[in-house]
Amino acid sequence: MDGFSVPIVTKTFELSILFLMLTALSWRNERRADWEGALVTGPEGLISVFERLAAKLKRDEGSETHPPLHDRISRLLPLLDGRVKV
């Protein structure tokens, strides 16, 4: 039985790393899409949508494909405050 445990542990580790990498890539793409959308349409609308969604969901953990809403809002606030020149 010991001969089977090493490949199983190795595959489990590889799948875990792959899952974490895909989550990081997806979050990066979502943040980039938020930023580009806010640059084109203005950050007010997108921030408002995220705030309403956060209030409706009553949780803010994010998911495998989307970062937490508070993180998405905080990244857009510099555009709202004028701290970032477009």
C-alpha cells in the first residue's frame, strides 16, 4: 500500500497548487476588468453596484473566481478621489 500513497499525495499537491494558481489568475483578471471598466465609465457606478451587492449578500469572502467585494471597492477608490490621473 505504501507504493500508492506517494503518487496520491503528489497528485493532490499538484492539483492544490494548480487550483491556487487559477484562483490568483482569475482574481487578477477580475481586478483588471474592474479597473478598465471604471476608467471607461467612471468608478462611481461600479463602486455603487459592489456596495449594493455586498449589502444584499451579507458576506464578503469572495470566491474562487472573484475577489472579495471590499477589496474590489478599495482598489477603485483612488479613481474616485482623483488620486489617479487617467
